[in-house]
Amino acid sequence: MEQLADDLARIAGGPLDYNTFCRTIERSKQTSILWKSVLETASHRPSPITFIDACFHIGPAVNLRGTDLAVSYYQELLEELEDRISRGTGGIFRERFRIYWEGMPIWGRLRFLADTMAKMQVSLVASTYGHSWVFDAFDPNDPFYSTAKAYTELFTVRNERSKESFLLEMLKRFQVDGIIFHNSKTCPNCTNSLYGMPKRLSDRAGIPYLVVDGDLNDLRCFSQEQTLTNLEAFVEMLAQ
């Protein structure tokens, strides 16, 4: 990464401003910690936020990380969510079941998923995708090393054993009743339903799972009718 900085300096026509780099890392860490706190509010019952909400609020953590604007955005959002917790206001009306969404969002069908889950009184309380933008290893006192450490700790680049341990902790922390795995056809690196993990995780956690076929972009891979049928059957099983 240090060598890359030298190469980029030649392309940009000027040296790296190390102090600006450190300040950016500091803001990035603040953003990550606040974003994580936002996501952690979903551990409350009822959850004041859903995975669908997080898909939109994730924007600053992805595109504005390292700026004052991202920090102030999540400070304000966190205050609102804490207020909702104090008033017992949930992300959906009458939370009945809590489900973990594992995998990428189906971006083109978020409205369908939001309406369907709310109608069935299901709160998608958490997802690995949201937590994949938490880089709490950032350290402005050691920006190069800490950045490398933060990116190599990501869930996506870890092995199956590490992923399962992470997911087991998440299932416990967010008190979920079941897991939905999104089998994203064009993004195998962010798809964890390919090598038997759903069954292993279900056996270890003692909760049921459902695999939904789809994609983050190509909606030809997604059947809304079949998904609705599967979701209804899954929730009925949870009810029984």
C-alpha cells in the first residue's frame, strides 16, 4: 500500500499529504464506529431499524467515509434511533419474528421485500452486508498498517470457519428466529449458501433457514412469485 501511494503520487503530480491521510483515517474510524452503533440498535426489541432501512442509510459509510458529513449524519441518525428505542417504536408495526438476512441486497426488489416482511410482521433485524462496512481497526496513528488490517479482516475475505463463528455471534446478539440466505447468482464471493453453511449454521444455532435465489442487479435471476411462496411457507413454519 505504501508503494501504491508512491505510484499514485507520480500520477497525481504531487506527493501524498500524510497529515490529510491521517485525518481521513480518523474520520473513517469515527464513521465506522457510529455506523456500527446504528446497526447495533437492532438488538433491541422491537428493532427500531430493519435491514431494508440500513440498505439506504449505508450510503455515507460507503461513499462519504472519511468526511465530517458522514460523521454528523450517523450522529443524528443514532440519536433518532435511540429515541425510537426509548418510545418502543419498531422499524415495522408489531414485530412478530426476527430474521437475519445473509448476503447481498436484492436492490431492485427492496420495496417488495419491505412490504412483504412488514405484512407478515417480520423484521429483518440484521445482515452481514451492513456490518461489512464497519472498519473499526482504522488507526490514524498508523494509517497504512491499520488500513491493511481493516480490509483483511473483512467478513467477505475470511474462510468458512471464521464466517460461521461471526454469524453465530450475530444470530445470538440480535436474537433471531431464522436466517434467510440470498444466493446471489453473479456475486459468489458474497454468497454463503454454496458450500453447506446454511445447514451447518442451522444445526449449530438451532434455528431454521431459507435460501432465496436472486441477484443484487440481474433481476432475471429472481422470481418474485416463487420467493413470496417460499417466504410465506418459511414464516408459517416459524409460527408453528
